[in-house]
Amino acid sequence: MDFEPYEAAYPPRQLPPGALVTRIGPSPTGKAHVGTALQAVINRALADGSGGAFLLRIEDTDRERFVEGAVEDLLAALDWLGIRPDESVACGGKYGPYVQSERLPIYQAAARRLVESGHAYYCFCTPERLESVRLAQQAAGKPTMYDRHCRNLGSEQVEARLASGEKAVVRLKVPDDTEIAFDDLVRGRIAFESQTIDDGVLLKSDGFPTYHLAVVVDDHLMRVSQIIRGEEWIPSTPKHVLLYQYFGWAMPRIAHTPILRDMSRRKLSKRSGDTSITGYRVQGYLPEGLRNFLTRIVWPHPEGKDVYDHAEFVRLFKPEDLPNTGPIVDPQLLDFINGQYLRRLSPEPLYTATVDYLQFLLDLDQDITFESYHPAAPIKHTLTRSELEAFYGAFSADPAYSERVLMLEPERYKRLSDIVLNTGFFFGALFRPVDPKLLAKPLGSAEQVEALLDEYLKLYQPDVPQAEWEQSVRDLAHQAGVKDGKLFMTLRIAITGREQTPPLFEVLTILGGDEVQRRLELAAAMPVSS
Ligand code: GLU
Ligand code: ZN
């Protein structure tokens, strides 16, 4: 089939003047990366800010790199982030299909059109021949490029070889000695000498297009008017420029975002930890927090704010604002921003967010390692699946109680995982006898701890005012000749199992007299050892 009917089937969109049609075209080669989240946030915002449309296209033409489940992961991750495309494989749209592997006839027709107009040609070279050319070029210290062996074959010979079933690819005819340039909204004019550009493959012998052909044909047919993508695609862009020229199509406006970097200023990669969007969800970030963080590192707020309404970004962001050096994915800034969003939640939504988060973790059906940033090495805490399950059971048993726990010191939490890691001691069902060594730490002598706890149990009274309670502890310390700070710490450890907790009196108030009594008795009955 010819290409023209496709062109006619996808007429330009009816949109208000200035409306931008944007897209992302992720390849399903693994779990969706946080860099894809950045592209999605930016492109969604540009479409929203201009009254346009944002579409999601799956670029799955590289079958060798295809990973089962990657599309599902991407859709779930974007959904969690609150980024809903106007058109996609999930929601459909008038310019579909939105999966490249379902569009093969379109690319094949486009490739034929280029061959017919003399802008592309069939190449019959075998992989063995290409390999020996490459090795010879390498040995001579030259750049490895296709040697244009098939560029000038006669058309009769080509027809005959194709008719006989010989395998062929279609290659782009790159002109000699010209400059190929485009205007990047962030970096300005970028020019390439045509000699440095390969006569790259457009259509493979199995009928699948390469990225270059597919992306240009799709951006055109889907009427994309603004491309924002990662800078790793800059070297590909001259090929796209040529294709737009050869097809006679207007090129969309284009901008490249710098690659995200980690704290050691290297490209954010597997080495930097789990950089998948789902990985951030596992660590306990809120979608609003991650989204604010991603916009923050590529866009200076006019008043220098770190935390702002997403609507402000949508209203004010322009592609020209993008930086041209790689933004740092700084976990401390991310924690700070996320903490601000957590703090804004009132008890009920915070409780619900925590329960939803726990359900999400449990659905993963595995042990979870929580990581926080430290310049030397990340600090890690692992909770097993059954520990998570126990926490979930305790936490969800009495929502009103859990909400009181959450409101005790909401500013302590940077992520939902902080709640999971730090509030377990509030739940009787999770409380385990305290480590005797830890219990003996403040006073040094296990016998003294035992004696003091016995004494304290005799005088312990629930529901007394704070000042009275504090005085009773001080009096006891005085009588026994120990520093009162050490006795407070011993009680803290006996009752919570921890050296760090919110103010002890408030903890006692939430736990209630019976539970405090029970824990003190457990500690007092502990075998003496120091
Ligand atoms: N398929 C490319 C990717 O995986 C998309 C590049 C583009 O946006 O043009 O990122
Ligand atoms: Zn060839």
C-alpha cells in the first residue's frame, strides 16, 4: 500500500492556536526509569499549559531488547504518578495504534516512498560482509560506518534480487558534504557534517523499522508539534532532520533535556540504586513529592521555592527554561520535598496513604530494603514480607489509634517508609521484649535496672499530669542516686525498645496505662545480664 492513504487518515487535530501536541515514546526494555517520569511530567505539563494533547506511544521495534511486563510497569507507574495521557495504548485515540509493532505496514509504505523518491536504497550486504568492513575500518583507525556498497545498485538488479527473495534492508541516503542542522530550544543551533552520519538502516530485513524511521513517521502522523526528549537522542536528530526533508514534512519544535545525574555526578544508572519509578514508590515517596522534585531540578521557580503547586509549573514552564547541564537527583532534596507533602496531609489521608502503601508493598510479595542517603554508603533497613504483614495488621486494626500515632510528630516523616520503620513500637501486637544489653546501657548495671524498674512499677500511676509524672521519676532517681536523664532513658528503652522516640510522656499517653504496665513488667522480669 502507498503512504498517502495513511496521511489522509490522520488529519491534523483541531486545537486552539498555540496548543502543543507532545508525546513520550518509551521503549519497553525494562522497568520504567525515573528519567521517563521526568519526560512525562514535562510533556504532560506543556500540553496542559497550552490546551493541547499529550500522547504515549510504545516504541517496541527493537525486539531483542523487549522485556515482558515492561509496558504494564510503565502504565502502572505513570498512573501512580498521576500522569494520564490523552491518547495511549491503554485509553486509545484517533491517531493509533499507539504501539509501533502494530504499525508495521505504515513504516513499510514510508520506506518504499523514500526508495521511490531516491532518498533511500536497498542494501543486500550480509552480516558477515558488514562485520569485515567494520573490522577493516577499526584496524585503519577510521570511524565505523556503512561503506555505501549498495548505494548505487541499478534498479533492475535491485528488483531482481528482491524478487528472488534475497534479504535486504532499506538505508537512508545521507548527502555528501553538507551541513545538517536543527534548532534546539535549549541549546540553540546544533549542526553536524553529513560525512559523520551513517547511511543508517531505516527498515530491517524482517520488515520492522528502526527507531529513526518509526519516530519520524509517527511524530508526523500523530501530528506531534513539540518534541522534548533526553539528550542521548541528539546524535540521532540529524537523521530525523533528513527524513523530514525527504518526506517534505515540517519538523516539530525540538528540545533535549540533560541526562539526570547521581550524587557523584555520574549518569543516574543501576549503580546509583533502584532508579525505576516503581523503585521510588517502594521507598515511600508520594507521587506529588516525586513530581515536584523532578520539576524542581529542571526548573527554577521564580521565587526560588523548592515546594510549589504543580499548577504553577504547568502555567509558567517553558522548554527554554530547561538547563543544559545534568540535574542532580539529590535524595536529600527529594526527602525534604516529600516530607513537606507528607506533613500537609491531615490524619485521615495520611493514614489512608500509609495503608495503601503497605498494600502495594505486600502485593510485591517480597522482602523490602529501604535505603536512605549517606555520603559514604546508603543506610539500609530490610523488612521481611512477614514483618511487613505484621505491621500492616497492627497498623490497620484501629485506624483512630494509628491516626493519633501519626499525628504525634508528623514532621519526623520524610517518606511513608519512615512510618513503617519508626512507629512499630506503638503497637502492642508488635512489641517484643527489649534487648537486655540495650536496657542496661544508660545505667551500666543490670541489677540496678532491675531494682529501679521494680521500684518504678510500685509507684507507676497512669493518667497523672505530665509535671507530676516527671517529678515522680526525678524523685526516684534522686533516692537511688542516679542521674535522672539515665532513668528517663532506661524507662524509654523499657517501654519502647528504642533510644529515640517522640517525647516519652506523649508516648505513654498514647500507649495507655495497661500497655505501659505490661511493658514495664516484661522489662523488670528480664534475666539479669550485664
Ligand atoms: N524510544 C525512545 C526511548 O526509549 C524515545 C526517543 C524519543 O523520544 O524520540 O526513549
Ligand atoms: Zn549493502
